[in-house]
Amino acid sequence: MSERALDAFRGISYKPGLQIWTINNMKMVPVPEQAFGNFFEGDCYIVLHVSNHDSSHSMDIHYWIGNVSSQDEQGAAAIYVTQLDEYLGGSPVQHREVQGCESQKFKGYFKNGIIYKKGGVASGFKHIETNVYNILRLLHVKGRKNVTATEVEVSWKSFNTGDVFLLDMGKTIVQWNGPQTSCQLLDIRDRERGGRAQIGVVEGDREEASAELMKMMTSVLGQRSGALRDAVPDDTPDQLQIDNVKLYQVSDASGQLMVQEVASNPLTQDLLHSDDCYIVDVGGVSLSVWKGKKATLQERRSAMERAVGFIKAKNYPPTTHVEVMSEGGESALFKQLFKSWTEPGLTQGLGTTYTRGKIAKVDHVKFDVMELHAEPKLAAHERMVDDASGEVEIWRIENLELQEVPRNTYGQFYGGDCYLVLYTYNRANKPEYILYMWLGRHATQDEITACAYQAVNLDNRYNGAPVQVRVTMGKEPRHFLAIFKGRLIVHEGGTGKPGIVNPDTGAKLFQVRGTNEINTKTTEVPARASSLNSNDVFLLKTDQVTYMWYGKGCSGDEREMGKVVGDVLSKQDKQIVMEGQEPPQFWVALGGKAPYAQDKRLEKEVPLHSPRLFECSNQTGQFRMTEVAQFTQDDLDEDDVMLLDTWEELFLWIGNSANQDETQEAYTSTVQYLKTHPAGRDPETSIISVKQGYEPPTFTGWFNAWDSHKWSVTLSRMSVGGDGIDGAPGGPFGENSPQSNKPQTPQSPSNMRIEVSPFKPTSSGTLSPEFLLNKNPKELPQGVDPNKREEYLTDADFESLLGCSRKDFQRLPKWRQSDLKKKAGLF
């Protein structure tokens, strides 16, 4: 490694955050922090990101190529990246980024947006200093979550109706918002003027309202002639996943570099060998290069070069994203391309007989409910909101209506039925709710539809507070198991409906898996010898006797849980049978002896996958799902639906202002997301619906520094049935509720009357604008929400005051809605 490189690397900080260098005269020159996010088109940059995860560092090196940078600069940057990777021990993941086609991860570093500037070091351009006002430029701003701004010709020809344009005149900045824009704002004033420049806003569909600013724009741009260009759609966001994934082996063992296809998706980790390097081609959209620990030095150093050559050979676009990583330092996205992924030193798989869909053995963990509330991260990783000691109420779908289930049968679920399970627990001295929808494998489509319909009715009675979890038979989440204290029994078929006699199918065989009340589940399996497994406890129920069969590999804790379940299943005396000592009648009941799984099962393999967040929005006129990298709570946009993928569960977070179309499209797309995942994900993975302000710790724990007070949620407007809460008359509001600051609680589920009736949103009468405009909240009529005054207007008044229909208004981003309301006096 050269002295020049060593000199540049010695100043590297290992603290979490960003460090950026540009290439100047073939040297790495640090970029000052105040210039982060500004990239000159004629330059190349090296970006190092250090992040902290559970007390361990992870690093990413990004090599950014400007559109008009020289080949010499590109070559120098590539060499520095390779040397920097070696200097840092080979653990960083390397990324190749091309201007305008950056990865979501790269864009996620710059929450305030990226600005592409003309020129570069070679052309004599200097970084703009703060408080320098002698400037004239036009910036074209695009994007919602990941904002980019590009310098364009200072002319009306550069404008279109769908984006934001900033006319930067130094001391004054004019922001022109296209009539169809959904872009976010850019902080040019604070970033480059020390907050001292004046900024004015022009709404493109109401330019006459900003006459002075339009005169200023005209003096610079000239008189506009003709109509502006139509909106140009944003670049199509990265596809959530490509189902055409191929693995190529790169080797020079024969003396020549060879690239050979090895496999296609779903990929498995054992295909990667430490002696070689590999290229994973994700449908031509991106490439991942994996360097084995024992690969030759030449193979490892030329990894990025080989990837670029691969792009050319395949005729892929030169902007194709590339990431390079070493064995043991794989990126989260790379791991998600594989069916399963484990790290050295951790427990291995479940043995040769394990297949997806069978019950997974869960480690025994003693839960401290206070620790779960205090540490949302623990709650999220354990998938437990509490210790499952809350209140439970269960209904079954009968004749498409809800029927309460007798408490003495709680925990027994039949494959021919559908159930609603309402769980209530306390957090921060207020009730929280989880509504589980359990769908039997053999339930009719009408019952499944009715279950979803009744879930909406029940959810409405709690003002949308419950977290909704769709549970497919056999895929019960950990918290669901814990609710029933080890007594969860899933019957393959039949029904629990009263008055219906289930057909007699002879002997029934149940597999018991679990070591305690939190993780135990009992599932009916085919009553034949091949269903047995030496690692578990089985209950064989016949007309005459119930056998309790102990496999050689089961533990004492598992046997104890078997006894608990046996007492629930049958009041008969149990005959204990040790594996290998079965009486003849045992085998007769199972239809004779047959081979079964006898390999020792080790602990369950835990997939190591980082969570991913996607924005689901139709604000641009078409529905899109876009990944949000480096996400925080601030990325949860109340105008949209967000998808949080934690691998074992999927959360659909519904913002307060999200429209119904977005919600439905998001759910449909989430189902498709699972079905098409390149790692062969289980399509029946739980999908959990979470409404803004009612996030459980199993959701918030995936976010750093979650602020529970960010959104103010009031329960005082909750309504149950037709009367007010606690007997107060007047529908959704109690008689004295406007004066009361104490949140009120819905009626107890056990006292609730469940009716089958179409859900109708509450409708307020319309008011004349004079009662709503420019009024202090205290001056508004009783019952009017000061934050939603526009909802009380007639359609005609709405369009007159806000300049658009209600439907078009709902499609606007929140900041734009607020701006229109302020100008109309409705804020």
C-alpha cells in the first residue's frame, strides 16, 4: 500500500457516522461536513459509513462516480476503495454508485437530500462557502423520501408541472411548486446560506397569488411563453425483489479467470465456498460479489473490476449497482437473497427431517414484563409485547356472525373454523389491544371473508386502536402461543360449533412441541407411524386409551408440558409409552409400524436478517412501494402506508391520513412481496396491521430512539355500540367529554354486544365557512376538530377555498395540505 494512501487513511474515525473524500489530483481529499450531500458531476467520491449494531461496528464504502468525471479519477477512486477495504481488514461492504442511480442505502445517508452540482475540482469549481450570496442557479428537485436536486439551465424550459424548482439568487430563494408535485422540501437556505437567505413559495397552480415573487422570477427567467411541460414521472423505484437470481462462480484455479453459472434461486448458503469468489446477479438490476476467505489475493483485489466486466459482457446498463463483500461481512440485502443464513458459532439447523411448515422448537426464555416495556428492542426481537398475562376474549364465526366461545374451551382451535381473539394488556397505565384473526385451513371462503368483516366491526368499536394480526393455521406467532399458557391445541379438521358432531376418524395423533407455558403448541398430525419424531412428545387418543409417547430425544420439560396438554385433550388415564417399548396396540392404532424421523434435532436455526422499511403510496397518481434505507421514526409518513419487514413478521403501518386505496393496495402488494421473494419466503408469514399512534413494542423496538409522544393519540372519542362510553349519552362523545382530560376506556369485551352491521364512518353536518375560518380553537362550534376544519365544509365551499376537490386534496402530501389550509384560514 502506498504512503499516499496510508496518509489518507490514518485520519479515519471509527465513530458511527459519515466520512467523505473527493479525488483531487489523484489524492483523497476530505470533504467538510457542511458540504455533505453536495456532489459535483465532474468528480468521484469515496463515502465511508460506520454504523453501530448491538455494540459491534459495520462499515460500508461507497465509490460514487459523477456523470462527467474522468477515467483517471474513476480509476484512482477504485484503487483507493480496494486499499481502504484492505486497511480496514476486509470487513466493509463496497458499493459502486453512479450519479442519478444511487442505491437506496446511499440516498438514506442524506436525509436532507442530495444536490448534484455542475463542474468539479478539475474544472476549477469550488465548493460553495456558507453565506456566499453571489450566485444564480436553478435546481430541479425530485423525490419524496429520497430527495435529489440537479442544477439545470436557468430557463422556463427546465420547468415541468410535476416537480419543485428552486430559483437560487443568493440572498433570495424562490421555491416554485408544480401543480402536481409530491416532492419534499430542500434545506438550501440552512445548508448554504447559514439560514440568512429569504425564501418565498409560489404555488404553480395559483401564481397570481404570489405576484411579487413571479415578477422576481420573470426578471431572471424572462417572460414565459406557452404551457409548461407535463409532469415527468420519478424514476421507477427499485423493485422490491427480483425472482430471477443467479449465482456465478469466479475462479482462476485453471490459470485463467473463469465465470460459470452455479445455481438459480432459491439460493442456499452452502453453495458458497471459501476458496472462490462469486457473483450474484439479481435480475440485471444489481450485482453482489462475495469474496471467500481462502480466495487468492488476485481474485479478491479484482472483485470490483470483474463485476464491471460482467456488466459489460451481459450488456447491462453501466449504472447497474454493484456491492462487494468478504466472507463473514455480508450485507443484509445479500443475506436476504438466500433461503436461510447462519453465522459461524451459532446453532445450526433442525436436522435432516425438518421442513418449512413443521412446528419450530423455540428456545426457553424467562420473560420479565417490565423489561419488555422498558426495552422495546427486546420486545421486538422476541416478538412479545408482554408476558401474555392480559385479558383474552374469543369469538368464532357461526353463520357469518360472531359467537362467543365458552371459556372452558379456550385454546382449542379447529381447522374448519375461523376465530377472533381479542387480547387486552396495559402499557403506561392505559389499555392496548391486539386482535388476532385465526383462519382454519379448511374454513369456507365465506367464513374467512366474514372473519375479516367482523374484525373491522370490532376494530371500529375500539376506534381503530387494536393491532390486527392475521394468523394462518399452523403459523401461530409466539405471543399467540403464550396467551394459552401451553394449552394451545390445533385440530386439523372439524369444528367447535355446538350441535355439530365431528365425523369419527378413529385414532387421533397430536404432536406436542415446547418446554414451557410460553412456547408450547400441540398440533394434530396424521395418525400414522411416519408422523412420529424421536425429539418430541406425542399423544395418541383412541376410544379405549390415550397413550403418551416420549421420544428418546425429548427433555423433562417437554414431558411435563405433554402431561399438561394430555389433561386438556382427554380425561382418561394416560398410558406412558417410552420410544422402543411400544405395546402392539399402539402400532395397531397407527396402522402398523413405519420409518419415522429419528435424527437428533439441534436448536432452531434463527435467520439473521435486518429489518427493511418500504413506503407504500399513490400520491404520485400510481401506487408504488419504495424502500427507505437507514430508516427512523421520522420516515413514517402519516399520509401513507409503510411496510416493515422483520422476516418472521410483516407490519403494515397505516398513517392517519392514508387513504383506503393505499391501504388495500399495500396489503395486496405485501402478499405478492412474500410470494415473489427470491429466498423462497413462507407466503403465510404473519401480516400485522398497526395504526399510527397505537404501535406495540414489537413494532417500535425495530426503530432507534422511538418517541412515544410524537403523535398525540386521544382515546376519549372511542365509542362502543350506540351509547356513549360509560353510559354517557350522545353517540361518539360523552356528555362532558369536551371538558374532560382523562382518557376513557372502551367497555369490557365481555360486556360488549357484537352486532353484524355495515361499518359507517361518523358524519358531521356541514358548516358555513364563517364558523370555521380564522377562528381560535376555542371559538369553534362544540365538537369541531380544529385540525380538520375542512371536513365540515360543503363540497362547493371546499373547492372554492382550497382550489381543488376533496379527492385531489387527499392525494397531496401533508405539508402541501397544511400550506393550502393556512392560506385559506383553516389552520
